Amino acid sequence: MAVDLLLGLQWGDEGKGKIVDVLTSKYDIIARFQGGPNAGHTLVFNGRKHVLHTIPSGIFHDDTVNLVGNGVVIDPVIFKKELDKLDEQNVDYKKSLLISRKAHIILPTHRLLDAASETAKGKAKIGSTLKGIGPTYMDKTGRNGIRVGDVELTGWKDKYRALANKHEAMIDFYNVDIQYNLKELEAEFFSAVDTLKSLKFIDSEEYVHQAQASKKTILAEGAQGSLLDIDFGTYPFVTSSNTTAAGACTGLGVAPNSIGKVYGIFKAYTTRVGSGPFPTELFNEDGATMARVGHEFGATTGRPRRCGWLDLVALRYACQVNGVTELIMMKGDVLSGFKSLKVCTAYNYKGDEITHLPYNIEEENVTPIYTELKGWEADLTGMTEASQLPDALNGYVEFLEKELNIPITVVSVGPDRKQTIIRK
Ligand code: IMP
């Protein structure tokens, strides 16, 4: 059975958690394949809001298996907090939550290193979530990392100590003012590792292979977005993993020829949190309205998100890199009330009009070229059927479909599970 993918196509925060939750009833297994607690996947149902960071978004459905794949990096302390929240809501995850032995562990010193590295960068800082993601992936590729499977082995604490000592020396090297009490952080960390050990660790690539062979349906849930991909994103203002489709192959052990549908999810406008170029960013009342109406604050850090018009040059690029087969448009409701809407269809790049994403999209090289479309007034949040959608919104959606040559099958009109309109 093919594995379907659900990926964010912008700079993250597209609403992947909600859509995975909506789609979960169609799948036996939901699997995370990259990133870690830098993600914040928000789900709203029965009048409650739930934010997941590392745990897959299928966890609230009783019959779904939730797999944390080998490509994910896990902070046991944050993971334990997520489990505590699930306990409070009587979610029985003991059987349904599986963790790859090959997933890497974020140590307390990885978090400290992230902070030291960002502080040392000064104005050039990435705007990292400071969850230790970058340093953990650096240790993975540097072949120094500690993996989930290691904590089942005797002597792993010696390996831990050697690595933590090295990290402390590196923190000193940065020569910045980072205050910490490692003893306290370690006490919390080792206690959280014990909690982690009470869960099921598996050889996940074998599990996925067997699940495919026995015709189980699997949805791979991406974190962050394509423009934050370590290779294809706006480097260096990116995260440290492959957020694009290929990341699902390396992060789960899925063969490329067994990828099925690729759901690409995007907001009806664009947001970005952290530093880095953003050609369609708005610094006026329109941007402020998007931020206010769309509650554009980071689910992990609470930082305000930068807002701007939809950028089809970037979206087209993301669709290409991922092989998107179906598009899902989020937050259409936030644009209600705009008299007209702008969509960037090309860039003026050093005097030439181009429609592909160039190497450098910094402000001095790129000016967006916009097409203006009619806005709509109606409040969409109570709508449940495609036939209720205003003509101008249909016009907006059809314009995007034509530009991208991919169908938009779902339009989301609010954060709740129920506020989801299936178009075709
Ligand atoms: P890091 O992955 O925490 O180091 O952050 C690197 C960059 O990716 C920063 O600009 C973050 O704001 C951004 N980033 C990381 N995770 C997310 C996410 O889940 N949503 C949006 N931006 C993110």
C-alpha cells in the first residue's frame, strides 16, 4: 500500500495538525518523519484546543497508530509534558504511540548550544525556536548523536556524559552570556528518559514495511514547511531537516516508488516566523489585519508571525519539489472583508520578470508582481458545504488552481475539525 504525505508548502504554520486530524479517520497509521518540538500542531475539537509538538496528530483517534519516525528528533522533557497533557485528557496512548529506535535525542546541552549559537550570531540570528533542533541534527550528521535505541543499552550514560562535556566546552567557546544549571536540567532530562522508556520502541522502518505489505493505510505528517527545508528553503534561515517529500523517505524508510498522494497544504495568504527573506510581506494595515484575524502567533514560541500576500512563485516551487497531487487551502475565512486581494504571480528579478524561485529572494533582488482579485465579505466560519462559498472566493480558488495546475480539494474556514469544506 502506498504511503500518502501531508506537507506544509510555505514557512510552516499552515495548519497541518488540523488537517491530519481531519484525515486521520481514513488512515491506520499517522507517522511523523522529521523535525521535533520546534513544531506546534494545533487541533481544535469539542470546544478545546490541543497543541502537539512531537506526537503525531492522530493521537486523539482511538484506532490510529501514531509513529514517531527515525527522522524526528525528540526532547524527552518536552515529550513527557505532551504525555502529561494527554494523561489529563485520559487519552490512552500506551498501545497506540510507537517510537523509532533510530530517532535522535535532544539533550539539555543541545538546547543550550542552540541559544549560545543564536546569541553569538547577533543580528544575523536565524530566529530559531531554541529547542536544540539544529545542534541535534549536527550531532546526527557528525555521527555523535544519541538515539532512542541507545537508552536501552547499558553504558549509554557514559556516552551521554562525554557528549555533554563536549557541548559544555563548545558553549564556552561561543563566549556569550548563557546562564544554566546543568545538574537541574539533567535531573529533569533523566527522569523524562525513564518516562520515554515506558513507551514502545520499535525498528520503525521494518514496522512501516510490514504495515505496507499488510495493506495498512499510512499518512506521513510533515512538520514546518517547504520553504524551511534545509536544502530547498531560504537558507540559512531554515530549519535543519528535509521538510519536503523526500524527507518522508529518509525519515521513515519508505521507498520513493511507494509514495501515493501528496497533500500540499497552504494558507490563503503567507506567514513567516523568525528571520529571513519574505518578498510579499506586508508592513501595513492589511498585514496587521491578517495577523489579528488569523491569530498569527507561534504555537511553540508565541512569537508574532509576519504576514503577507500569497506568493505563487514560492508555492509553485514547493509544489514542484514535493510532487503535490492535491492542494488544501487554509484560513480562507481570515481574508473575509478585504475589498481586493493580491496574489504574487511573478517576481521582478534584477529587471527581468521571472516565475521561478531564484537562488536569492532578498528584498534588494526581488520585487513581487501582483495580480489583483476580488475579495469577499461573507463570514465563512459557519459554512459547511462548497455550495455556500461566495463567488469571489471560488474565483480566488479557481485562479490558484489554474496557476498551479493542481486541484484544491479542501478549503478550511476555521480552526475546528468541523470547519472544513470538501470541494471535490
Ligand atoms: P529551528 O528549527 O527551531 O532551529 O528554527 C529555524 C527556523 O525555522 C526559524 O525561523 C523558526 O522560526 C522556523 N521554524 C521552525 N519550526 C517551525 C514551525 O513549526 N513553524 C514555523 N516556523 C518554524
